[in-house]
Amino acid sequence: MIQIIDQIFISNESSEQEGNSFGQEANDVIVTLKNGEKFHASFFPFDSLDHLRQRNMKNGEFLNGTYFWSKRMILVKDCSRRTIEQVIWNLLEEGELQEAFLKL
């Protein structure tokens, strides 16, 4: 069955991002298909992981930065819309969207 995307919501697009930070923050992504099905995943740029670890070392979360996890985590080179869309289309083509994303 061919799945057609109706909408892709990217959480950080709704907030203003300036300068070098664009595409470097983690994003929650919701994909809505034309048939009404919705799927969620969290996208993390590779480069943001050390920043997360450093922050957690300071705030005490995740055993002071000893580990980190997130449901439905997808690691990407950056969180630009272009990269996120490419990943989603590839997952659809490979039949892996429902494996990588959580069906809502």
C-alpha cells in the first residue's frame, strides 16, 4: 500500500530560532498521512548529544549525564526540515516508518 504524507509537524519550527542554532536542537516530529494515521518520533542531531550529556551532568538528570534515552529516537546530521523530510520519505520507501515512529 502506498502511503501519502499529508503533513509533517516539526516542533522547533513553531519557535523562533536564530543564527547557528537552527537545525541543531532536538525536535518532536508528527507525520500525518492522507488516510488520517499519525506517527511520532524525536529527531536528535548527532552533534547535540554531547550538549545533552553536559547539561544533564549539571542538572543531575539521567544519573548526572551517565546515560540518555528517548522513545523513538532518530539520530540525524541536523534537524532542518529538508533532512527530516528526506529521512521520513526514505523510511516510507523502505517500509520502516512504523518501526521508527510510534503510531498515535
